[in-house]
Amino acid sequence: MTPNIFKNLKTIVTQIVHTCKQVLPKTPGTGRPRKIEWADALTFALYQHTSTRATKKSVWSDFRESLHCAYSTFVTAVNEAAVIALRILFIVMRLGRRNAHLVKFTDATDIPVCLKKNGKRHRTMRGLASWGYSGKGFYFGLKMTMTRDDDGRILSLVFSPANTDDRKLFRKANKDIKGVIVADAGYCSKALERDMYIENERWCLIKPYKNMKRLATAWQLALYKRRFKIEFDFRSLKMFHGLATSLPRSINGYIGNYILALLSFVLA
């Protein structure tokens, strides 16, 4: 199973790099040659997020004999591959907007950076993370706001401290997106709906609170019910692509993990 997964990923990465050559960093004319080429580093990184390997150490162990490099070198190469992954992810989202479905969904999910009991002592992400609240309770970490269309294309991503106002993130995530944008009651705001509205181009359909005296039509209720799609995406990202983790020991490690998990999900 392992060789097949890696072989398939290598084929995909090679095709992407060949098509979008600008995603690769420029190779310096002097200095030592890279132990692991950019495309191979990205393949190893995506392999971790699409297989059952939870750590870089386990991936390095799988390919140790063929890599011929130290574990520290491997970790550096994989973390650097996140730069390529970010460029590819950006291109994919831009292309997705061109052919996006009329209906879009926006929601946010919690991304803890450590266990709740370790939040007060956590240092690595101290400057970026904060205490926040989700349906599971309080957590220390980040919040990821995502917009996807009804066909499953990711159109926008925003990372922020966990205590950031959802309405502010909604504006930032959807400032360049058109169509019908559906969101849950957490984004309920007359000012938000008014400011985001563009005649014949954009309309925000935000589900009202249960105690609000607002009536919804049958088609509006049908769109509200389709929000389960973006919730399933969050579930898949966390359970099968390793989006949420507490294992990295550097900021670059955390950010790289998020970007690679997202690209792994997009290419799946």
C-alpha cells in the first residue's frame, strides 16, 4: 500500500510542477545541492497527510534507506515544501473561483494547538494562538474560516486567533467572492448582510437565531440544510488529513502542517 500511495502522489506532484513551474523556488547558482529535491519533499509531505503516518519521523523511517540523509535534513525539507504547497493551494482557489457554483458556504472550525490542560504553558504558538470557545468547549489555538462552493471547491481560507470575531473573518474571507453565500447564525448581523450585499452579484444568506422573528422560504431552508457539506469537510480535514495537531515544535512546523493538510485534502 505504501509504495502505491507514494507513487500516485509523485505522479500528481510531477504533473502540477510541470504545469505550474512558477510554484518552485528559484535554485541558487552556488552552494550545496539539495539533498531532497523540491518535488520529492512535497511528495513526502503529502504522503504523511494522506497515509496513516502521524509524524515526519515515521515517514522518514519508511524511506530511510533510499533517502540517504539525516532526519533533521528531512524535516527541514518537508517544512520548506509548505511554501510550494501554499502557492499551489492559492492557484487552486483562484481557478476554483472562475468555475464556482452560484451557492457558497462559509463556516469556521476550531484548531487547537495543544490539549486544554496545557494551554497556559504552551509557548510555541503563544504569539499567534489564543483562548477560544467552540461547541466542544474552551480551547487554546486558532480558528480557520473557510468558504467552499456547493461542488466542493475551496474558494477562500483565513486563519486567525481563536478569539477573533466571526463577522470580521466573514468579511475578509468573502470580500472578492460573488454569488449566494450561506452561513450559520454565528454570523447573524444586519450590518454584515447590508455591507456585503452587491446587487445582482452577491447576497449573504445567514440563518437567523431561533428566537428571531424572521420567516424563511422553502428554498432558503433547503440551502441552510446543505451546510452539512462544509462541516463534513472540517471533519475529514481533522480525522483523515491531520489538520489539527500538537506535535510540531516550531511555528513553521505548525503552519506547514495546516497548509499541507489542506493541499492533501484538495488533491484527494
